[in-house]
Amino acid sequence: MKDQYRLVEFNLNGKDVSCMVDARASLTDLLRNDFRMTSVKKGCEVGECGACNVLI
Ligand code: FES
């Protein structure tokens, strides 16, 4: 699929980072899988509990 992956660049806890991301991926999965930030937790996975909230 064209444009399925996108380059994203951002500052993560004071460090500039970048990666190619599947446009369908959740931020929670990106942080956990690509940056090994296992402190980011999933709860309900439907946007109701707030367990996956991050500060932007
Ligand atoms: S896991 Fe994200 S709101 Fe519940």
C-alpha cells in the first residue's frame, strides 16, 4: 500500500528521534515496540481508561 509507512521525527524525553511508522500503528505500540518504552501501558485499548495517555 502506497504511503503506508511515514517518517516521523520527534523529541522523546529530551532526545531527538526518528523512525518509519506504519500509519495504522498506535502511539502506544510505536513507543513500546520501536523505542522499548515498556513503561507505556495499554489498558482498555479503546480510548476510555487513559492508561496510554502521553504528554505532548
Ligand atoms: S488503553 Fe488507551 S485509553 Fe485505555
